[in-house]
Amino acid sequence: MSAVPRDAWREAGRRLLVKAVEEFAYEELLVPEPDPAAGPAGSPGAYRLDLGGGVSWSFRAARGSFGSWRLVPGTLRRHPAPGGGAEGEESGPERLLLDARAVLGWDGPTTAEALRELTATRRAEAEVIARDLPAAALADLDHLELESHQDGHPCMLLNKGRLGFSASDAAAYAPEAAGEVRLRWAAVHTTLASYAGIPGLNAQALLSEELDAAVRERFTAALADACAQGPYAPGDFVWLPVHPFHWDEAVATLFAPYLADGRIVPLGEGPDRYRPLQSIRTLANLDHPGRRNVKVPLLIRNTLVWRGLSTEPTRAAPDISAWLHAIRDTDPYLRDELRFHPLGEVASVAVRHPLYESVADAPYRYHELLGAVWREPVTALLRDGEKARTMAALLKTGSDGKALVAELVERSGLAPRTWLARFLAALLPGLLHCLYRHGIAFCPHGENTVVVHDAREVPVGIALKDFAEDVNLLPGRRPEYAGLPPRADAVLLRWPARELAHSLLSAVFAGHFRFLAPLVEEHLGVPEADFWSLVRAEVGRYHDRHPELADQFEEFGLLAPSFDRVALNREQLLGGGFHDRAERDEGFDVVHGTVPNPLAGAAPLSGSAEPAGTTVPAEPAASTEESR
């Protein structure tokens, strides 16, 4: 594996250093003060971080929505300059973390882990930079190719650590490597494994759609040979794919007792080539794009969590998907007026590990060791000329310095405000309707939300993914939940309305629009205040369209003056992200203080009829079969 180019490594360090200061300041992990060296009363926009021991960092910054920080390029300096160099010599993000160690309260193990994940993230970031393309070339890519050029979670500094991967593993399996993965298959006895599928999709039907006949025959023969030497019948096994890294790292070792007693049988490698998406453990079929995406566990830690598959949510995934599809298909607004597609997790295999089941307080990663989920591919939803891109891709800037969103707006022929209004009209109504009408919150952050663009590059709808552990409901036995299957009811978490509203407030507004708004100001000439007025106008249109839900509007508080700040870097660096724990991760969201809500004070749009006319005209609704 070759070393990353020096220029890419330096650029990755520069980006991560700026991101560390901006996001740590946003979350108040580090608290900048006006820089007294800039003048008697301080110079507007000049700040200083005093980190003790005679070390400080200075910079200039503007303040944005939610009280965010935006550093003026080229102004960040360490004092004294590192390594005895000239004053103002740029240092890397590693130096900043070491300088801030005492302020952050890190002990030696935490500091070492943070540096380990930072250097891994920086290396992955450099790989992305080395492969960067101009905006026009990015716009031409299909959604799988574009995934390999994306930048990772915009809020989190350590967003590409993939701890557990070696360098050769990262080269083979990381999204930015744009590689090809062939999955291994195994048969697991029903004393350990169970299959679940949506109505009409049993295990045999699934396998016939995901594996060619010759492959099924080969695997059947391998299972028959293995069963001929033991006490188990071939018909009592469930088949599932396993990531080759995970087979080597977890299955061959931790499941050794069940490989030895014949309850897990290796079947061989499947011939189809897969490409990892940004989530790493979800892969899309390159050879047969119409076949489903496959989500499989990986014994690695990335961002906040170990990337396994919890047994009970995996088992419940098809029930959750069937319920969500039923809601969409029976709601005329979602079904007939919007392009709103929950990408169903239509089948799953959950595998238990009896040894670790007996250790209830084992770190949670030992309860997420083996399973698979099959998800509808977004390609099945696209009509002629349409393209799909994750919402996260709209934050991408090309190697030529042009933003991808600017290229898309240019190709559409629409005015920037009109294009943005179309984007918001495609994105928000379905999410608002599920929240207000049905009491359902998705986790629609940038990677989970796929934006469908028509042949002119105008957004016309969205598809959503990740349900088994990322759909949340309101407390209590509400009429909206009458059709919820018991298995789904048992695993879906419940939150009060103001916390459920964070599915939009934190995942979309603070987690994505906080970065999109300044991008469109710089590249599209739409002031940030106007962007938030467009968002407020789209929310207002939904409110005007559904006055019968006025009580819900108040209960969820999307227009409240402020809301809790979700602090993901705090969660990772101070909240136990580096430590094994038995509790479910959903109970560890860290909030710190509050942030002002830009929707609360967004001024009405004036002098333009664009917002009033930006609702996307209704298209013929996709049939149930097409959308599934």
C-alpha cells in the first residue's frame, strides 16, 4: 500500500485543524476569548485560545447560525510556533490536541486513543483529497461512485478512524478506496440464527433473488457435505453473507465453538462485487444494481460506536419496514403528493452467541457480532434520467474549488433561491408529516437521507434509510401506533416530543444546514439569513397546509427560540466514546447548553414570488411494487 501524497497529507491536516477549532468552540469544549493582543478592546473577529503552559492559539473568525464559528482562512496560529520555527508557522491538529489535553481533562489512555483515531482519520481524509475531482466531474458520477468522494460526518473531528482496520484493510474496504468486496457466505443452524422478512419474502425467495442458481447449487452442496459428517440437517440452517474482514476478525475466532460443532458452516465466497457506502458496513451490489444493499457487522469502531448489528433490532427490521411502508401507502399525502421513500430493510438474519448472551454486562459489541440486513437499493426508485445523491454530498467542494451544489444549480437553469426552495420542498414535507401526523422520527442526517434529482438536477424527493435502531417514537400507546408489530414495538425507543424534534433540529438543521448555509452563501450568493427564511417558509407552508395539527406544532417546538445543543465531539471525547460499555448507545447522546434557533427569527421573504411557487408539482405516484 503506497503512502499518501505529502500535499494531500498537509491539506488533510489543515482541514482537520480548522475543523477541530470550529467544532470544539461550537460545543464549548474549548472556549475562545477576544484576543487582547489585537488592540486595547480587542479587534472584532479576533480570538485566542489559552491552553495553559504559556501556549495559546489565535485566529480570526465570523460567527454563524447556532453560534457556530467560521475561521478566516490562513489566520490560525500557535504561540509559540511549534518546533522552534518562525512565529506563525502552521502546526497540525495533533499538536492542538496535545496542547488542549489539560483543558479537556484527558488522561494518558484517552490522549493516546484520540491521537490514534486522529491520525487514522487524517490518513483517510488525505486519501479522499488525493482522489478529488472537479465539481462537474463529481456531478456526473452515479451515487456509488460519489460515495467514495464524500468527506464524512461534518460535525465530528474523528470521523474516519475505522479503528480495527489495518492499512491493507482500509485500502480494501474503506469507502474512499472505491474498492470491490466479495462477501463470504455461511449457513447457521436455527438454534443460533433466525430469519425475518416482510410479508411474502421468505428465506428461499430472498436467496433466489440475491444469488444466481449456480451459486445456490454450489452452496447447497457445501452444506450437504458438511451435514453428512454431523448431526444436523441442511434444511435447519439459515444462510447469510459475512464481510471478509469480519469473518477473519470475529467469526473464525469468537464463533470457533460453533464452527467446530457444525452449527456454522462456511459455504464459500459469493461472485458478486460489492462497494461499501459511507457507513462502511452497508454495501451495494456492483454487478447487479437491482439487488439489495447488504448491511453486515464489522468489528471496528468508527466515530462513536462499534459497527455491529444488535440481535433484536436486526430481527425486528423487516417488521419496522413493513409498518413504515404501510403508513406511507395508506397516507394520501405521503403516497400521492410526495416522493417520499423509506428504503425498506426487507429481510434479516440475526445470529446469537450463547456464550456472550450469558454475560449481560459484557461490552455491547459482544452482543452485535453476527447478522445481516437486506435493504432496498435506491436505484429501484429512480425514473428515467434521475440521479440519487446523499444529502451529505451537497456539502462537497470539488478540486477546482467549486461546490457541487453550485454545479447542480447551474445545470438546472434555475435561480439559486428557486433551486434551494425546490430542495427544501423535496426534503422537509415528508419528514414533517411523519413527525407531526404519525409521531415518527427518522434519523435523517446527511448519510441517511438520499436526495432524488430529476434529469435537470432539480430535487424532487427523498429516500431514507436506517430504521432498526434509528426510528424513534413518542411515549405511550398512541392511536398512530395501532398497527405497530410487537417485535418492532419492543425495540423502538420512545422520546418526549421536544427530544423527538431533534430528528430535524439536530440531525438536519444544526447537523447539516449549519454547514450548507454558509456554503450556499459563498458559492450561490444566497445570504445565510435568506437561506433560513427559505427553510422557515417551507415549514410554514406545511403548517398552513395542515392546520388540524396545530397542537402538534406547538408540542414539538421546531420554531422555539432555542434548543439543546447535541455535542457529538463531547460524546466521543468526554462521554465514554473510547471505552467499552454494556449500555445501548442511544442512551448516551450528550447535550451541552442551548443554541439559538435560526428559524425562530427568520425574516419573511420579500420581493420574490419564488417560495410560494416552489412546491414540486405532483408526479404520478410510484406504485407499491416500484417503491418496494
